Amino acid sequence: PFFEAIGSLSDLMDFAQLALPAIVASLILGWNTTLCSALVGIDVVKDVIAVGGRIVMVWMHAHFFYVNELMIKKLSMLGCTLLMLASVPENRSKSRSKAMSGMLTPDGAMNAAGAVSTAKSALLLAARLLVACLFMYVGVQEVARILAGRTPYMKGDAHDTLWPKVVELVLVLPFILGYRTRAVCQVLAATLLLESVLVWTFWRSDVSLLRVHNIAQELRVLSHMREHFCTNAAVAGGLLLLQEHGGGKYTLDEYMKKQD
């Protein structure tokens, strides 16, 4: 009964995905951002739970720990959702800033801003660490695999493209520590977007991997490439949101400012 209930809930969530375009449009237009961010977060959490369930099932049946790049990208998407939630209080505070002028003393305003800044900084830290999971996995695990010549993929597969993974390896430590956060986020976002456009080209019909004379396999490859393309673009959007907000109080940048 428990697993049947989980399956029914999963089916319900899949059906609810039909509303995602409207939810995303509302986010773009700035309507009900808190509710829409929460709904997107629920969908992302569902994917993360599915990934976790897959890891557990593989461990139970095959007795080894299996993760791949796309699974880690799902976890990074959760960090992007937290970034969306972190942006909501700031947008509200900006819209109400004129109404609040004169109602607080300077000390009171400073204390209120500090309280919000602390909560927001904690959220930004959690989001940054979740997104960093992608760069840590790709930068360490995948680069080591490619350089060692180990690949479970067909020749020419996009997973074996090295240059974006090297960039992510170089920048993962500054990103985690919050050093030059804005510049690092911009470079990483550009890298992910370039990788999406140049590597995960699901719209091309002349990709060598599709020449397998198997329609079902071709569709699986195209679907997989499309999912990588979309998650790359989404994480890049989260990085641009992070560079807009900055890393918050819990960064090396902030520590260096205090030392000055």
C-alpha cells in the first residue's frame, strides 16, 4: 500500500507538470512569486527524491553507489530553487521601501536589514553548496574519468567533452568559498550556456550518435540530450541570479571586506 500511494502521488505530480508553463510565465512576469517559486520547488524536490530512490535501489540490488552527471544536475536545480526563494523577500522589500521610510529609526532599520541579511545569507549559502555539487562532481569525477580514458559511452558522446568540465574544476573552489562570487558566477553561467548550445545539440538530426538505425534508441538519446540542455540553462539562470544577489555574509568576499 505504501509504494502504491507513492506511485499515485508521483502520477499526480506528473499530471501537475502540465501547469508548469503557466507557473514559469508567472515567475517571469513577477506574479505570485512566492507561490510559484514554492510550486517549482516541489517539482524539483520530486525529481531529487526520484534520484535518491534510484540510488537506493541500485545500492540494494547491485551493492554499489551509482550517480551520474544528470542526477547531480537535479540536485543543483534544488539550489537554483532556493535562489528563487531568496529573491522574493528582496523584491518585496524594494516595493515597500518608500512606504517604510520614516517609520523606522536608522538603528531599527539597520537591525531589520541585518536580520533579513542573515536569513538570506544562510539561504544563499545552502543554494551555493547545492549548485556546487554539480561542479565538484563534474570537475573531479568526470575529468578524472575522461583523462584516464574510461568511458561507458559511445565514441563522440557529449558526456566526454572535456573543456567545460575543466573550467568547472578550476572555479569550483572559489565558488564554494565565495571568492569573487559575481565574476565566478558569470564565467560558470557562460560555460554552462556554451556547453548547452555547442555540446547538447538535441535539435540536430545529423548527430553521429543517432545513426544507430533504432528509432527508440534515437529518441532516448535526443531526450537525454534535451534534458542536459535544459538543466544546464536552468543552472546558468540560477548562477546569474546568485551573481545579482551576491554570495551574502558567509563568503570569503565578505570576510575580506571586514578585514579592510
